[in-house]
Amino acid sequence: MKSLKFNTELQKAKALRTKGLIVTFKNIQSQSQRKQFIISKLEKSGEARKIHSSIAMSNWYNTEAELYEAIDWNFMESATQI
């Protein structure tokens, strides 16, 4: 299996529009506990963004860049490597 890469804004934007992708958020307090969502849709309200899954929703982020910053892209890349 090929490792997923999230190096560019375009790759990150494409990933957030991929239904079924598991997104992992950073946890400032603890590296051992992370929030994860399986994307069902990305909701937009003006510049603000929020991820929906079948059982929960993420917080609202003021911009797409702010949402990118909240996601643990390095963890997601390492989790897809075999």
C-alpha cells in the first residue's frame, strides 16, 4: 500500500473532500489521545469549515487554513505506511 502524502495545500484540500478518510486532530494536552473522524462531508459557511462524520462533527474553524493547522497530518501519514 502506498503512503498518503499531505505536503501541499492542494493535497490537504483534496483529502478533506475524500468521503471515508479518517482525519486525526492534534491534541494539545495529550499525544496519546487524539480525536478522529471519518469524513462524510465538509461543511462550509463563508470562510468557516467543519467536518461531519456519521456520528459526530468537528468544531467550526474560521478558515480552511485554521482547519489544516488543527489536523495531525504527520500522524495520518505515518498511520498509512506499511
